[in-house]
Amino acid sequence: MSFAVAADSYDQFMGRFSRPLSAALLDELTLTPGDRALDVGCGTGALTAALVNTLGAEQVSGIDPSESFVAAMRSRFPDVDIRHGRAEQLPFADDAFDLVLAQLVVHFMSDPTGGLREMGRVLRPGGTMAASVWDHGGGEGPLVGFWRAALDLEPTAEDEGALAGARPGQLTELAVAADLTDVDERELWIEVGFDTFEEWWTPFTLGVGPAGAYVARLDPSRREALRAHCAELLPEPPFTVRARAWCVLASVA
């Protein structure tokens, strides 16, 4: 899914949205000193940083399948246990964590139900599992302006609306199928401001994720047409992008 990129590229592309989303997600949780937390699919560390600020580095672990992200995370958080691996095969013991979180990860799991089940395996009874994904399917995700322009120009383009969990209720269905209990689905809203159109557009050219992969395959004339149409659809700068994420909280029996 085009995440074999430099950590800085990902941070420029999605970090601008994932940092406020991390704060919104933690606002839904009760964190207690001494809790052990695992950030599944930790990426470049937006959620990890928030957990470290609250719990301390020694209480936080992270895992990600991207080698470049893992290297960047180990450099950024030398006192955090950062491992290379996948959600579907977590290298941790049963009942190891009080909090197990996956931010913007279920979308890209090869086996979303299996990944959530693994998250439940390493969660202690009475702990909390939390997962969030963008509302790509309901039209309120942070990339809606980009994909609207792309589909106007190429109606057969494959946007992100079909990704796992992208529509209301889908995260709940996946969590229940993964044998999680007390499943509670919520909405999280964030806002990100942009001073110029180029500030918004340039990260799409870095090759990150499905949107970046889409731009990368366009020839120069089609890329410029997409850029121009995005500029037509977006408000005059400065403007604010308001976006919704679906979130589920759950536990294990």
C-alpha cells in the first residue's frame, strides 16, 4: 500500500492529520500511571509520542511492518520497545498490555479480523483495545477533496472507500468477528488548517499510501490536470480540512 517510503515523507503526508487524531483518540481513553501500552502499526510515531508523554517511554511499545519507519522510530524513541512486525503476528505474550491501540492501521491489515484478534490476545482482561480509521467510505475523511477531483477526471479510479472499516459500523463488525467484547463505536473529528494550496497538495506527490501511489502513476499532464482540479474544488486559502474517523473501543473476556 505504498508505505515503503521515507519516514519524513509519511509524516508530511499523514502526520499532519494523525497528530490531532492521536489527541482525539486518547481523549476517549482512561490512562492510568503504570499502564503498559502497545501502538500497533506505529508508523512515524504520532500516537506513540502521545502515549510516551502520558505514560513514559518505559511503559510503551510499538510495532510496524515498515523497516524505514521502525528505524526512524528507534532513533526518535530510543527508550521505547519498537519492533518490526505485523499486526497479524504480534511478537508479544498473552495479556501483556493494559492498552492496545491501532490508529489508521485496520484499513491496511492483510487480515483485519485476525489483526484485531491478535490485539485482543495481547490485551489483559479488563484492558482496553482501541482502533481508529478514517471515514473514507462516508465522505468525511481527510482526503475527500483529493479523491473527488481524481474521480471527476477518472471515474474508474479506485479510491479508499472500500478499505476495511471505512464505512460506519464496519469496525464494530470486525471487532465482534475478532471475539472482542463490550464493543463501542464512536466518531472522532479533527481539523487541520492550510495557509496555501501548495501546502495541501505537495504531500500528495511524495508517493505515500493509495493517494500517493495514484499520483505517482500519472503522466505529467494528467498530474497537472489533477492538481488544477483539486485547486478548483478546494476553498480559497487559507482553509481548514475537517475530517472524521471511526473509532471502536473494546475489551476481552
